[in-house]
Amino acid sequence: MIDLANSGDATVRMTYARSQLLKVSSLSFYNVPVIGWMAKDAVHGSEEAKYFFIFNIAVLFGVLVYAFGYPFVITFALFGTACGLVGLVILTGSDAFAKERPAASVPQARPGRKYQAPQRRAA
């Protein structure tokens, strides 16, 4: 068995550390009263638990709209917009942060041929 925690490769060690952090944070989130318990039941529970969780989130959203009104809807929409923009930046900006960038390819003119501008006819 490969010991990932003591591997010599830094990338493997970072991946292992991230996976362990994700495992610990998800287990600790499951211990949060009510919300964590519902999330744990939705992930590890019966098949219907997922639908109950979605229904509970929808009811919670409705109660918050009833309690706070239009400002809550606007705040929720702005938060969703920010999440969408961050997601687009993460998806499209990954090439900007690549460690090894390919050299830019510049098209070269073929040898022996010169560019000739199109001739205009005299009117």
C-alpha cells in the first residue's frame, strides 16, 4: 500500500492533505444541529431523504421571504450572481495561472511570396 502522507512528491502530499481536510470539515459540518443533521441524512440516508431535504430548503426560503420580504430576495439574487461570476472566473481563468505556458504561436509568412493589396478599378 502506498503511504500518501509521507510521499516524496509535493503534489501528492497536497492532494492527500486537501482530501483529509475535506473529510474532517464535512464530518464536523454533520455535527451542526438541525442543518448538519439534515445534510447528513440527505447524503447518507434513505432515497426519500434527499427530497425531504430539498423540500425543507424550499420551505426555509419561503419563510425567509415572508419574514424579510423583497430585500431578502434581492440579497439572495446578488449572492447567486457573485457565485456565478466567481465560478466563471475559476473555469475560464485556469489557463492564466498555469505553471507551464505554451509558447505563443505566431503565424509566419511563406518564403518567396509577398502580400499584394487588391487592385481597385478606376471609375
